[in-house]
Amino acid sequence: MRSILVFIALLFVTACSQRPGDNVLVPYVDIGDDAEIIRLFVVSSRTPTEYGYNASFDFATGYRYYDISVPPERTEGSIKWPNLDPDPVTDFLVVDTGTLTREEFLRQVHRDNLGDGEVGVFVHGFNQRFQEALFRVAQLNADSDSDTVASVLFSWPSEGNPLGYETDAQGVLFSRDPLADLLTDLHNTGLRTVVFAHSMGGWLTVEALRILKLAGRQDVLDGLEVILAAPDVDTFVFGRAMDLIGPMKTPIAVLVSRKDRALDLAARLAGGRPKLGSVDVTDPAVAEAAQLAHVQLIDISSVDFDPLGHSGYIGVAQHYSELQQADSGRGDFASTGAFVFNAFENAVIQPVSGAFYR
């Protein structure tokens, strides 16, 4: 019990230090003509506020856009929040925002992504305030040098409280259908969709995939590329879900880490049941299970990004473009089985030694 309390204290200190309030969503207009601006779209099952969303459930799905300026002086992987005297040189800043109808959202997303024919959806995890998830998407876009890491944030009603695990779990279940509807809507625009889901957002994404399968929407599933980063999903629950969903046209990629202390805590709170995001890819049984589930397990333990080992995906995202280039013509991203992300040698994904791959 004492070790669990220590973990919770560590989570609380890590999550709550310098957390931004919703004042960071108020548009700031004095940024200069040469600022780099990125447009992000938001689809949310939260209750709307004047400039964003709070943690309450809402049965009406909300749609917004945000124009965010990217500071020229920044450290990759980090976000400097604006204070009472914002500095466009060092701070990420909202410069414009507004509500959209569902039709306006789909029309604008289609227009903005028509050149690539691809759109990215980011699904945040446990203990995330809306503004934290929004600015994280902006940072990922800026650092990945890719237009398709995430241009749409799907924001579900996380309480934004490290002690609100059960409440957030209910927010996941509440948001399954809206996420499935979003993926269907994007498919109907003719765009291929990349879903990048973190932590408890991985569970939400798997639930949405189940809904699409049960609805007979194999066409939507076939148009998806799904990446689950540090997924807070019971391994057996994931296996049962994949039995129903079946092989994806593009295998689901699961980013895991044996150093993920946050998932260790989640597993303890779940009675010691193992979490998908912390499996050991060097275990032959794990590699075999990945083959049977037709998924790709990628160990990112080499990415030392945060004390809890739960946000390594941020470091991996910085290599997104070069990983795509390295995979061109080689097809590793289409293979299933167990792999290791080598952060020290040209950021490549290597098969686990001695394992069999299809």
C-alpha cells in the first residue's frame, strides 16, 4: 500500500506542477507578421466554455478550430505556457479560435488535407485538461515536421485530476460512439485517417474500433492507421477486442515501454493485471501474441523523456518524418510482431532478435 501511495504522490507532483489554466485559450493577437501559425481542429464530448471545454460530459459533440503560433525559440518536446505577459518568441499562443458546425468542420478538414489525402487524429490520455491536450497537439505538429501527426484533437471529458482515474474511465466509455462517428465522418470525406492515441485514449480508441466492427464498417477500419502509445488497456481485454476486430489492413502499432511507472501503478490499482503499454517484447510469448493479434509491438524504452516513462511517444514523434522515410520501400510498418525502437542509432525500428515475422 505504501508503494502505491508513493506512486500516486509522484503522479500528483509530476502532473500538477505548473499546470495551465483555461486563460491560455484566450486569443493573443500581437504576434507579428512572420509568425508560424498552425491550424488545429477539435472534436469533443466535453461541455463547451467561451474559448474551450471543461471536464463535464456533453451529449452534443462540439467542433472548434484553433490557430496557434509556434515560438521560434523552443526546446523540442516541451511547451512553454503563456503567462500574464506572453512572449511569441518563446510561448505557444492561441491567436484565433471559433466554433464550427459538423458540416463546416468536415469541409475545412477536407480542404486543408486534400493535398495529402490524409488527416491525423490525436486522442489524449488520462488526467488531461483540455488546454494541455490542445497545446500538446500543437507541439507534436511543430516538432514532427509532418502535416499528418495530428491536425484534429479528439478531446474526451478527462477530469484533469491524478486521483480521478475511475471518473476518467467513465469519460472513456461515454466517448466511444462520438469517436467512432468522427472516424466514420472523416472516412466519408475520402481522407485516410491516422489515429494517434495515448494512455487511456488507447482504450477509448480500441472501444471505437469495436463499435465500427460491430456496425459492419470494415470500410472505415480499412482506411485507418492506428498508433497506440503507452496504452492503458488490460492485455486480455485487448486480445479479446482484437479477436472481434480482426486483422487491420494496416496493423495497429503499439508503442510500449518496460520503464512505464504510470502503467505499473495502473496495473497495481487493477489488482496486478498487466497493461498493454508495458509488456516485454523480448518475451517469446508476447511476440507470438502480437503475431496472433496481427499487431506491431514497438518497444520505446530507449526514449528517456519523462520521470514516469509514460510520455516517450513525444520523443518518438520528433523522428516521425525520418521514420517514414526510412520505412519507404522496406515495409517494416506493415509487419506484425515485436520490434525495438533504437533511439541511439539513427532512430530506426529493429525486429527483436530471434523472433519470427510475417
